[in-house]
Amino acid sequence: MRGKAGKRQESELGFYEAGFLLRNVGGATRIITARLHADSAGVPGAVLATSDPLDPSGLPPASYAWAQFTFASPVPLTGGNTYWVSINPNGVNAAKYFMLRLDQNMTFTGGEGRYYDSSAGTWATYPPGDRPDTLFRFVCVADTGDQLGEIAAVGGQFFPRITTQATGILTSPYRAGSLNCLQEVEKLIGLGTADQRLNSVTGTPASASFRNLMICCSL
């Protein structure tokens, strides 16, 4: 699955989790992993990171379930770059295999799917007219200190300048827009730091009005 790192969030993003809908046919026991690839002329290139192994024993045989692949540490992403995420089934068995649920409606327009042709040793495209998308969930994280600074800079609502420190706490920077900037800042400050200290923000207030802000991480 190919996608481009979004530019809305200027904080350093780390790719942390990838989720796919899978089923286990025939009781396959092979350990599977997900891989993050750099782009190489429109196909998956160098492997940047491999997720922790996933035990497939909990995947159902007749229906699909979300399989979450977690990376040991977030992998830094560069805004504007293209990345690929693949699943490594660790072998082939005609009687015991995994099935990946696809989206025949092709609702995701930000990338494309390919499959690895082991006989040719290449990443192949699906036949024209039948190029489904993959149903997936990706999670990126960023330091909460960076997020505090970003909210102030992008919101432009109450601090013309803000100084924050790295907290060592990584959370998803996605915002659904249900909270205003002040509420988001208070929520992040309340998380403190990785060494269990209270977090602080210093700045000069410029306005007392607050509007909603959405910060998105997209691949």
C-alpha cells in the first residue's frame, strides 16, 4: 500500500502502527510482519523498518479481523515523501494461508496497491479495471511538546510565540475538531512528561478568543 506523508502537521511524525483486515485460512502458524518501505521509482524500495512479529493464531478462519502491527519504536517520516507498507507472510502454503480484505469500491485515492510476484521477483500491479484499494489503519505519533508548539503556531489564536520542551511522551497528533485550541493545550499539558514531571508552556497571550483546530496525520 502506497501513501504520501502529509504536510499539515509540521511536528516530527513517527510511523508506529499499521492495521489490516486479515483472515487465517487453514490454520496457518507462520509469524507475519509488516514492513515500511521507501519509494523507489513508484514501487516499494528499501525496507526502513519491520514491525514486531504478529502471532496469527487469533485471526478468524471465515471472517476478517483487524490485525495490528506495531513497530518497536516510531519510524521518522518526512513530509511530502512517498512510503509503502507491505505485509510479509513469511512463506507460501497453498493449504494454510492468509487473506487480505480489499476495498473494491476503491475509495482511497491517495495511493495504490501492488503485490509481490515471487516468481518474477518484482512488485506487480493488479490488472487494469480491477485495482482495488487495501482497507487499512495507520497510526503516527509525535512528541506532545512538539504538538503544543504546533497548535499555537497553526492556530494563531492566543499566543504569537510559544516555547515548549520535548516531553518524551508520544501520542497521535490527529484531531477530530471537537475541542478548541485552549482545550487541546490543557489536555496535552496535563499529560506531563515521560519522567513524570508537569509540563509547562510559556508565551505571551495575544487574544482571548479560541477557535477549533484540526491537525491531521495522513499517509
